[in-house]
Amino acid sequence: MVKLEEKENGLTAYLSGDIDHHTAGEIRELIDSKAEQVRPQTLNLDFKDVTFMDSSGIGLVMGRYKLMQSLGGKVAVTNVSAHIRKVMILAGLDKLVVIKK
């Protein structure tokens, strides 16, 4: 699911397993609650241990982008597999957030 860790001026969400319509809602709520409390400059979504992602994962990233804009921060997506990176770029997420390998 998700493990949250505060770092200097940032919040990292370590995502794991499948991100689909069954899991995205709970992940979203946990990240949003912590981000609103901490108000980080950067929210890092770490996809290192994500094994599957459908369109719910795209929505998860887009929603966190909108949240961080409202909080005056930005989103970075890191440790993305080649397949998930391709899906994110096709969805246009690279125009909204920084996607790092």
C-alpha cells in the first residue's frame, strides 16, 4: 500500500503492490491527510515497489498534483518502471510532474 516518511521540506510516499480501483482510494486518503498536515514543498511518490498500475494510478498522481498546487508545492514521481513510465507519459503526466527513473 503506502508508507509515508517526512524529510526536509518534503514528504515521500513509498507505494507498493497494485494501484487499482481497489487500493487507490485508501492510498489517496492517507497521502492527502499527511500532506495537508505537513504542507511539504515537495511530495515524492516512490513507485519502486509498485507491481501493477491501471488508470486509477494516473488519477492518483493527477489528484496529488492538484492537491500540492493548492498547498503551494510540487510533485515528483520516482523509481518508475519502464512500463509504468510509458503509461504516465502517454497520459501526459510528464507535463505536470517530474518523472524520474
